[in-house]
Amino acid sequence: MFKKYMKIISQLIFVAVAAMLISLGITHIHLTQGRIPTHTEFRTLDSMSNSFPVAASAGVKRSINSAVRIVSFAPKAGHVSVSTGTYFKHRGDYFILTVRHGIATLSCAFIQIEVDGTLHPCDEIISYDDRNDYAILSVGEIGNRKPLRFPRDFVTKHREWIQTVSPLEPLVYTGYPNTIGPVTLSGRVMGISADEYVYFNSYAWSGSSGSGVFNSQGKMMGYIVAIDVGHTEYGIDVLENVILVVPHYRVDWTPILKRGK
């Protein structure tokens, strides 16, 4: 009789232990599968939404991979300017295209390129233009980023430009607004001004300036210079959803082409 009871008790203990292990396994699966992605997981290209059109995914990938943060210091004024830049390469040399107004001091000694918490030096300011509001920096190779290939990954043909600036053409960019990011946003072409600024319906804030803008074929078409300011019922106001983009053909690429010879 005692052995019979012990056998029953052993079976009950076995069932209880098995149930506990199963419960722990289910809990583990729930905890590991029921969480949001980590920052690192979110940054991988595999995390891209399946709802995004496949044809436009190249633009998103290149936008994310080429975006860097520009930190520029003005020692005498005692302030820091933060903007976004686009990392690209030509014939083995590496460069960044950003906005001139984001460069507080025209010296690489006061410019740093930040990528995922790591600072990289600026080697040389290759060129800049106040009118078209751009600056091109020479840099070393940057880890955790994949440079655009110049001019292969840029809109260059007339038919591509016609399609890219057509009404409601989707565009994407990745930038560092309000010193956060990188964040990726999408929008559509609203129109083009008489002086050839592209009106882009999306959202941007301080720090987004300099972000490369990509079309649905994955080619860079320009860079963000500003958000619009206009009259509203409350007076002059910032229109955060109307973004001004400079087409990249207004950049003088001659210094880059000369260095590649």
C-alpha cells in the first residue's frame, strides 16, 4: 500500500513539475515575443514595414544608411549647431553633403560627425555656397553607415527629374530633428517654386536641415533647407508640414569630380 501511495505521489510531482516547466516556457515565449524591438533591432533594415511599397524600399534603405548628424561649434558665440548630412563616396573618397547654415564655424576643427553615439572628425571643407545653402565635407570612412555612390545613387537623367518632381510623387528622408533620431519620414511632392525649390509635404523641425531626400526609385534628389513660413489667421507662423528641398543639381559638384581624377 505504501509503495502504491508513493507511486501516486511521484506521478503527481512529475505532473506538477512538467506543468510548471510548460508554464515557464510559455511565459518565456510571451516575454520574448511580446516586446517591442530594441533600438538596435529597429535600426536593422529587416525591421522595415511590409506595408511599405516594395518599389520604394530602396529609398528608405539608402536614406537610413547614409544619414549622419553634424555637430558644429561656434566657440566665440558659445553655441552649438546641429544638422543632418548625407554620407556619400566617389572613387574611394568619402564626403558629406549638408547645409551651410548648419555650419557654425567654417573650420573642420569645430565640426564633428556623430553616428550612433560615436564622433568622427571632419577632414576638410571641400566647398560651400551660401546662396544654395550647402557645404561639402571630406571625411574618412564611417562605420555603421553605407555611403551613397556618386553619381550612381543620385537623380541625374531628365526623365527621372520629371518623374521625381511630379505632383504627389512620394519622397522619404532620414534626419535628426530636435537633436533626436535618426528618424525616417515620408511625404509627397506638393509643387515647385519659380526659383526651383521643391515643396515637399511632410514634417521637419530644427535639425532636419541637410537631410538627403530620396525618390521612390531610391535615388537622392535633393536636401532639406528649411520649413516654410507663411501668413495664417494668427499672423506669421511656421508651416512645419511644408518643407523646402533644394534639388541637388544646384550643387556645384566640380570639386568632387576633380578629386576623383
